[in-house]
Amino acid sequence: MQRLSSSRRAFLQSAAAASIFIATAARGQGAWPDHTVKIIIPYPAGGSTDVLSRILAERLKDIFGQPFVIENRPGAGGNIGIAAVTGSPPDGYTIGAATIGHFAINQFLYSKMPYDPERDMIPASLTWELPNVFVVATDHVPAKTMAEFLSWAKQKGKISFGSPGVGTSPHLSGVLFAKRTGLDAVHVPFRGASYTIPAMLAGDVNFALDNLTSYISTIESGKMRALAVTSAKRWPTMPDVPTMAEAGLQDFVVTSWAAYVFPAGTPRPIIDKLSAAMKKIAADPELQKRFQVVGARSMSSTPEEAIAYAARERAMWKDVVALSGIKPQ
């Protein structure tokens, strides 16, 4: 019997081990998920990303028969949570609810990012978008239309607007609005819409261009007046509120959006499974209505479509950050 050389024996052993690993990995992908999946929310509980993800987690559990649990990890504009995702094992059991900031804004605000949005995370699917709404306090701003507001603001000379923080899409939307209309508008950052709203109702700031979901209840109460939405079409639950284009501002379609992401290196079959599930969920009329009530539109996409969408948005927001004068920290 011919004796194997040590090098050949080592090669055969390595090949056998590799075959076992590949077979095991293939079985794991086929069974995914076979235990609890974690969805990291990079913002505090109670915000739109948290609320919408909890709705989606229920649907994902129904589809896959495994729990999808929410874990909130806020901080640093959402960078802490997404860094936790990109630093996790690429086995499909850690998902991140990444938003427009993670894909297209934060890299222009922070000189040192804990992850590379184009290299370290893979989007499985877009999940939702939130239009912004231009709102004023009914008791402090007399304008009932955008034209009336612009006339009032120019007569006033200097005005102010609130947002949930420097570098957020509501802040940058306000910057873009001021530049497009020629208004002298001072930005006043708050820790969130729950702080901006009382300041507006007290007359401390004049307007906000913030996520619709945060302002629906105050608009419905009559304390706030919505002058326009930044979606391409009128919002279904607010049919009397014009779009920005209808209000006189062309090319002002601005939405906050999100996608579910995996760490780079996650097997493609797992990514495709989540993408297919999101397509099924987004097409459900009941879920669409549930999202609309809280000011969101359900979305889905392939990974490639999400990557292309992020690239287009990145180019736009890079220019808006430059307009804002914010220097990377």
C-alpha cells in the first residue's frame, strides 16, 4: 500500500474539513432562522424607527416562526447601534434598522466613523419612508398656505425652525428650504420632536420640517397647521395638505427612509430570504394602512435596488450638508 506524504495527507484533511464546513454552512443557511433573530434599533424606544420595526418584527415572526426581538442601542447619531451590527458575526442573527443617516448623511458629519456604510453593511431590503411635513403653530403663525407663510416670514425678517438635532434630515430639510426660498432662518436643535413641539406651541420657534409621524397627533388636534408634505404625492390620511410642488416649491421631495441591513459577509441566501419576506410584508394592504396611520409608507426592494437608492441619496445629502455649513466632528 502506497504511503501518503505528510503534505498530501494534510491537504486531504484540510479538504475534508472544508467540505464539512461548507455542508454545515449550507444547512444553516437553509434552516435560517432556526432561533431568535435580533433587530438592533440605533435610536431610543418610542421613535418612528422603533415603532415601525416592532410592527415588522411581528410579521417576520409570523413568516419565519422564530422570534425577532428588538434591542435599542442609541447614541452618536445612530452610529453606535449600526457599529454593533457591523461588528456582529455575519450569520444572519443580527439585523440593523439603518436609516438615511447611516447610509447617506453621517459620513459627512463625523470625521471618524465606526463603520463604512458602503463596505461594512449589506442592505437586504428597503423597509419604509417617512415624508416630512412643514408645520407651524396655529396660535403663533397666521399663515394658512405656504405662500402666506413666505410673505409673513419675509416681513418678519428673521425666523427660526426646530429639529431633532444637528445633522438630522429634518435639520437639513430646513436648511434646504431656507436656501431655496431665500429666508433668513436660524436653526434651533432639540433632543427630539417631543421637545420641539412644546417650543413651537410656546412660540419659541416658527416652523418645523420634521417627520410626519411625529406631528400627526398635534396636527389632528388643531394645535399645529400642516402647510405641505415633502412626499411626491399627497399623504392618504391628509388629503387636504398639498405637496411641496403644489405649494410652489418644485423638486422638494425629501423623505426619511430605512433599510434592514446585515453585517458584510452574511451569506446571500439569508439576505435573499429576508428580502423576499419584506416584499411579502410590504404588499399587505393591512400593513400599508397601519403604516399610513402613523405617517409612514411601507417599502421593499432587492439588495441591489437598496444600494443604488442609497448612492443617489448620498450624492444629494452631501451637497445639503455642505450648504448647512456643518463641519465634521
